[in-house]
Amino acid sequence: MPRVLLDTNVFIFAIEHPRSNSNIAIEMAIDGEIEVIVSEEIKLELIGYLKSEYGRDTEYYANLFLENLPSLKIVESRNAKNTWANLKAE
């Protein structure tokens, strides 16, 4: 299964622009076609943005969404560089 490292903007763009390529990538992740890798920092940035722009309910549902994504790997920020190097080596 292909692995992709997604940043905060991909998630935000997918939400705010449903016909975007970012949304296609998120749909692929939902369908289990790709493995998504994000750092803990990216997750916190996404959750913080959604809370500030859309409120606490959206923050809750964003956390729920990420926790239930079929193939999501969250790496600690300090390990992100090593994870990226290992991905390139595979």
C-alpha cells in the first residue's frame, strides 16, 4: 500500500474544497488505498485550526475522524525525520 506524508493544509483544503485533489487523497485514505503518515505536530495544528475556525464540535469530530482512519500512522515530531528516511529506503 502506498504511504503518503500529509501536512495540515491537505486536510484543511479537503474540508474547505470538496472537489480538490486534497479531498481525493483523503477519500483514498478513508477507503484504505493509502497509508497516511502525519507528525504529532501536524495533528495538533489541524485540530487547533479546526477548533478556532469551526468550534469545539468540529475539534471533537476531527479527532474522531483521525482516530478511525483505517491506515493512519502518527509519529512523534522528533521521529518524523527518521520515519521519512525509512520510508524512502523501502
